[in-house]
Amino acid sequence: MARMTSAERMHAVMMGEKPDRVPVNPFAMGYCMQVVGMPLGDFYSDGKKSFYGQFMSMRLHGYDVTPMYGYASCGPWEFGGEIGFPYGPGHSAPYVKRHAVNSIEDVENLEVPEFKDGKLPGAYQIADDLFQICAKYKMPVTFQSGSTFTAAAVVADTNMFLKWVMKEPKVLHQLLEKVSDMYCNAIEFFADKYGPQSVMPFDGGPVEANTLLSPKMFEEFAYPYMEKLHKKIADEGIGVVLMHPCADQNLNIPYYVKIREKANWKGKYIWLFGPETPVQDQIDAFGAHDIVCGNVDPPSFQTKSYEECVDLCKQNIDEGRDSPSGFILAPGCEFPPGASPDKLMAMMDAAEQFGRYD
């Protein structure tokens, strides 16, 4: 088979066709700044530098995804709190310096951020600097659109938030409603600005994991707002969503399965679960319609040898390459920012050696 470009390869997978080989999404974000010799904090504090680092890393390694912007602590800054950028020793992503909500009264007074061109809330303004370059080069605009529960857990003081799950459910729902309204505003703004077929919302978060939240609590506090956002995505005519249920969410899979029906959505999800979820379980749940991603254990790229990483990727490819609606090799979360370049090379080499289709 003739060799495809990355754009052709991803287009084939999105259209349900076989590419020349399994595509690779290393979910490389902060790592990219190694490639261009810039501080990690620049990835999150400067949209243009973030694009440059990701674009150069994509070109250097030859993987199949384009620049994006997002981080787990989205929400506090947008609602009036404060975050810090990862310039210090040991930092790997933005962190909360001051929560926007520190009492029940703060929830009642909380105002939902508005999205207006030229004046976007918090990090969305930084992100839009990157998105404008993506749009210029006909790349998808991949923006953060969830999860509501994870964002709310950092908009509010996290310890207090988790106590509210048991003690103040009405207050919790009030906060979740406002956070979901922020994401609805983001979905509408970026779909209008760049066109619904040019954007790809990114929804995912770790606080819904079953180590913290039971399936019953997920159904009560996380799922309703997820359904609300995905109905908004459907109403806007958006065709693709990247979903990253982070950490162990095996007991939540039935709720993720029913999002499509409840939202009456005809588009395609790209599912990227953590390494706790077997690839075959993802295929069984979503493979008939959606693209399934691999989920190689992320810390392995920092702690194991090149040869061991190639073998882990091979195992992942063997498990997923024949998924009915397509498969993408990926780690189960962000590629470690401090991993050495040969470990990302291991992903690419495994895809070339073991991921080719006849």
C-alpha cells in the first residue's frame, strides 16, 4: 500500500477506511517544549509558543495529530480564581493557586463566564491564540469542553467539594450547573467562530474515576451534565468529540455508552481510556461506531527502556488494530513531559513495524 500522509491517515480512520498503518496520537503536550528548547510553562501561558512546540514535535516525530490546548485544572481562572503556570521544579501542568469558590455563599454569587471574541475568560484566550493558527493551516480546533465534574472540583476548594457530594448535594448541583453553562458557552462560541465541522471538543477528567466516585454518584452528579454538554454538541452540528475518561472508570462505561442515544448525536467519538481499562472492553462498548485509542501505561515511557516501550506498544496494537471502526495507538493519558525522545520514537517504531495494514 502506498504510504499516506498524516492527514490522509487520520481522514481514512475517521471515514471508517483502513489507513496504511495504525495512526499514532502520543497525547504529547508539555513534552513538546523539550523539542524547541522552551520552558514547560510556555506551553500553557503562550498560545503561539504552544502551537510552535507541538507543531515542531509533530514534524520531528511524524505522529498523526495536530496541536491542541487544555489541562486538568481548567475552571478556577475562568471563574475568577487564580492558577500558576508550571515553571517551577517538579511542575508538570498548571495548578490552582486560589479557588474561585470557598464557601456556599460563593456558589450562589458565582457568575458564569461569557465568551466574546477578543475577550475570552481565563486560559481560553491563550488557547484561542493557538486555535487561530490551527484554523489558518486547516487543522482541527481542539478545545476543552469538559468534564463538568472535574472542573467543578477545582473551581471549588477540592476538599470542600468532595464533602458536598455527601452533605450538600443541592449546592453541588448549583455549582455543576454553572460550570456546565461555561462549557456550553465555549462549545457555542468556538463552533460559531471556526465552524462546527472544523472543531473537536475535548471532554475528559479524572475526578469521575471509580476510586473517588461510585457509579451511583457518577449517575447523580457527573452524568446529567455530561449529557447536557453532548446535547449542546449535537445541536451545534459538531461531528467529532475526543473523549478521555481518565483513570479507572470501568464501572462508568454503561453511562458513556448511552450518551449518544440521549444526545441523539450522529457523529463520532474518539475514546481514550486510561490503562486501567482493557482495549477489548473499549472495543466491545464502542467499537461498532467509534474510534478506540490504545492506552499504554504513561509512566512506562519515563521508567522503561526503549525496547520495553516498543513491546508495550506492540501489545496495544495487537489488541486494538482490528477494532471495527478504527484504532489509534496512544498512551492512556498525557505523554510524560519529562520522558526522553527515544520513548516517543518507540511509539512510532512500533506503529511502523507492527501496525501496518495489508
